[in-house]
Amino acid sequence: MAGAVLITGASSGIGEATARFLSSRGWQVFGTSRHAREDRDGIRFVVMDVCDDESVKRALEEVLGECDGLEAVICNAGMGIFGAAEEVSLADARAQFETNYFGVLRVLRGVIPGMREARRGRILLVGSLAGRAPLPFQSHYSSSKAAIDSLSGALFTELAPYGIQVSLIEPGDIATPFNDAVNWNASPDPSAYKDAVETCEATNRKYLLAAPPPSVAARCIERALKARRPRARYTVGADSWMVPLGRRFLPDRISLNLIRRHYGI
């Protein structure tokens, strides 16, 4: 199957790598970005701010006006904040969910009716292993990705009778510009958690230096799109198998203490 695919957040990172890879494999690729970009590498760029109803509506009208229906949608756009759950402002926490959860929902509400009528389609939601292994000082990010996990599972069941297949893509650490764009200073200065925040940030940055490139996620996404019977979830990354294995077989207390040890707090 290779038809028209819409990828949100396609201007960098996993979204850009996926857009380029799928274009090279014969897909008609529409990539979204908050700012206007020139088409390149076979990618037709469309302006879309997933946090704005009208922007999403206009972008989808533009895309659907240029293709004979979408074969697949990859909801990838997202952002991250770093800070103590207690100290991150409610405005920042809401902004986290506005992009990572409601941004996904806005796009889905626009594309599902056409897929349902056609009785076919693939939906891939890019979540994170942080949705199953909540990260210290990234509680709001982890929570937003846990919400995407639940949304994906519910849609898997709701849309199956209409021939629409839904999968969750769960990357671990990936070396992308997303990490540079994280708001690392969402906690106030000084923070009551200063030492622990600094320790966790240093650990994050250390492991990101050794993280695989976004091309590994792009290849995983293509496997999900090509699968005759796609799985409900796909983990991405060399060590990504450890999180689901640990959460499945270890008591929560042990799993969470292992996260503490990993971060040295």
C-alpha cells in the first residue's frame, strides 16, 4: 500500500525523517509545519498549527483537495517541558496537553470521517515510552503520552469495524532537534528540587548523545504501514524492549525504583 499520507510535525526530527523516507518509497507525502516551508524531497508542505482549530481545518481542506483521500495519517507533532510537577505552571502544563493530546485529537476528528466512509485507512500515533515509564521532572510530558497511549487503544477498538487500523509508535531516546527545543527551564529559579533537576537533566543529555537517529523510527513507521495486520503498538530503539518487559513483569514499586536508580536520585 502506498498512497497519500499526512504527517504532522514534518519539519524536523522523526516527522521529517519519516516524510523523506516514505516519499522515497513512493508515497504521496503531505507534511505539516507551523510555518510556511518550500516543498522538497517530494514532500508537499502545508501550514498547520495543531493547537488551532481553524488552522487544522484549512490545512486538511488543502490536503484533501489535492489527493483522492488519505491512506494514512501519522500524528507526530509534539513538544516537551522539563520541570517539577509541583513547580511547572498550569499554563505550561496545559500547553503541553494542548499540543501533545488535543493537537492529535483535532487532526483525527478531521480525517476519521473520510476514512470511515471509505472503510479503510491507517492511523499511527507517535507516543513515547515515557507514557509507560513516567520520567522524573517530565511528568506532564509523560502524562500527555500516556493519554495518547489510551487514545490509541480506544481508537483501535472503535475504528476496527470500519476497516481503519490504528497503531501506537513508542520511541525511546531518539537524537532529534526535538530535544533541543524542550523547555528545560519550566521550573522556577531557584527550584526546591534544584539538585535533582540538575542530575536528571544531565542524565537525559548524556543518553541523548548516544541515542539512535530518527531514521530508525521512520523505518518502524513504514513497517507498521506495510503490515497486513499491524500491531497495536511498536517500540522504537535498541533498548526499547526493556520498558514494556519491566512494566509487564515487575511490580510498580520496583519499576519506579529502577527509574530512580537510572537517574541517580
